[in-house]
Amino acid sequence: MAKAAASALRGAVSGIRGAMAPLAAGGGAVIAVVLVLCLVAALVMSPMGILFGGEETGGQTIADAVREINLEYGARLEEIKAGTSHHRVELSGARAPWPDVLAVYAVKTTSDPVNGQEVVTMTDEKKELLKQVFWDMNQLSSFTSTVPGEGDEEGTTTLHITVTAKTADEMADTYGFTAAQRQQLAELLSEEYRELWNAVLYGVGTGSGEIVAVALSQVGNVGGQPYWSWYGFSHRVDWCAIFVSWCADQCGYIDAGVMPKFAGCVQGSRWFKDRGLWQDRSYEPQPGDIIFFDWNDPGGFSGPQDGVPDHVGIVERVENGRVYTVEGNSGDKCCQRSYPVGYYEIYGYGSKIAHNTCRLMT
């Protein structure tokens, strides 16, 4: 973050030096230093300060607050499910992207006329402000429908949960943002800041190879939002492969061509095989490798092992002969799991992702 801030200010500092050079002999250098400090302070106190909030500052980070709110969101979904008798669940709608939520929060918080605050650091008070913005942008509603059974069969009750999200522009209307505030909001959400947003949310930059860090930041997610809506589905679908694709996209892997965007395990495993990036289960994987499973479940949904992958996740690490993973749609949650190296239900690995990222981005 220090490097990013220095880069952002470099042009201004050069200009100040040039303008103040004639005054240097008479103490003008002091004025230049003061002006630079004023520029730094202006950056920190502006909404742009949110882009420099990925560093640990002795307390909680913005990413910590985001994870807590994600868990709260998942808990509310579970409360809705637990509070209604049903046989199946249909989840539809899309949660507001976190950069949008954080951008609205940054503009609103720094420009509050009564209690304006910087947004580089995160405190309990500011976390409550962020939660308020999140829930103002994301509404959960539900209803049930029942299809009668035939004869003596019990009817099937479906619980429909809808996520209704407001856009950043809609929140600008809700909060009555001025033209200047709307301009700040648009600037924060411009594509050129995607790498900084990744640093704030996951501690990584685009194409950095840190897919594990992104995956770990999602542990605890329930229901698979925002992954399946990001992929293009209007309702919940099996989302283990979509989760892997979403994590890859956050790191820039899909744009770089070193990971496919895939919703099916067969499709994903074939992509790696066709490119010579496939390893069988005897391989000892590396962090960031993609692990595929062929479950042996004769009486269940997956059926017996048949040489076709049923599930996929991301390798977190290998330690003491065990493979530790992060997996989406494991019991409809994002969870950490572990298996012995060479475990018989491991179908194989898509490997060498980090190596290929470096090669293709050079």
C-alpha cells in the first residue's frame, strides 16, 4: 500500500519540487514538505482512502469486516431456512458486489457533514456503518410454494429466497449524494482500480497467483452467492466449479488464459488435460492447484466411482501427508477440508497454475 500511495503522489511531488526549487535557498523546501503532507492527508481523508485499507494497522482490517458481514449474511440465510418448513430451497437474485458496497460506504462516511471519518482504517464504529450500508443495499425476502403430491404422496414445499440488491447509482439516489459525491463514486468503481480492490478485499493483486488467499476469504459462505449469479445463473445451481472459477477471476487467471471459466467438473478437468496440465492422484499438489474428486457414493447422488469427476476445490496446502483444501458447495457452504495424499476419491489435479500465470503475463 505504501508503494501504491507513493506512486499516486509521485507526479505531484515532482511538480512541487520544480515549483519550489527557486525558493529552496530561502526555506522553500519546508513549504514543499508541508504541501506533500497536505496531499497525503487529503488522500487519506477522501473516499479514495478505502483503496489503501488493506494493510494491518494494529487492529482489524477492512477485509476482516467484510468476512464478518459475509458470515452474518450466511447466518441470515440459515435463519430463513430454519424458520420455515420446506423440502427444497430456491435462491435467486444477486448480492451487491463488495467493491460497490465499499465505494458507497467510503463516499458516505468521509463526506458525512456531522461525523465525517477516514476510511483507511477499520474500527467497531465504522464496521457498524459498513454493515448499515451493506444491508441497505441487500434485501432478503422469502415465500413458500407447494406442489400437491399424487394420491397419498406428500406435497413438495419449496422455500423461495430472493436477494434484491441495489446498485451503487441507486444508493447514490437513496442517500441523496451530490454531483461531487457521485463523481467520487464513479471514480472509485472505475476499472483501473480493480487491482487495488483485490488488495483491499483479499490481500492480493490481479494476477498475483494468490488464489488460495481469495478462497480462504470466502470460507463460511452459505448458498453460493455471489458466485452463481456472477457466472450468469438467475437461481441457485450446484456451485463448486463456479466457486473455483470465481476465485480464479478475482486473481485475473481467466483473463490471462491460465484458468477456464467452468460450471461443470468434466468441462474443467478436460481443459487441464487438453493443455498438458493434468496430474493424477499420486501427485503431491502445490498451493493453488485445482483438485477434482470422483466420489464413491453407491447409494447417493454421485453414485459409485465411474471415472467422471463429481466435485472440485482449491488446494490450500500439503502438510504431514495430507492435502488441505478450500471447497465451495460442500454441504452448500464454502469449507476447508483435508484428505490423505493419494486418497482414492481424488480424481486428479489441474496443476502449474502459478507457473503459467507468470509465463502468460510476462
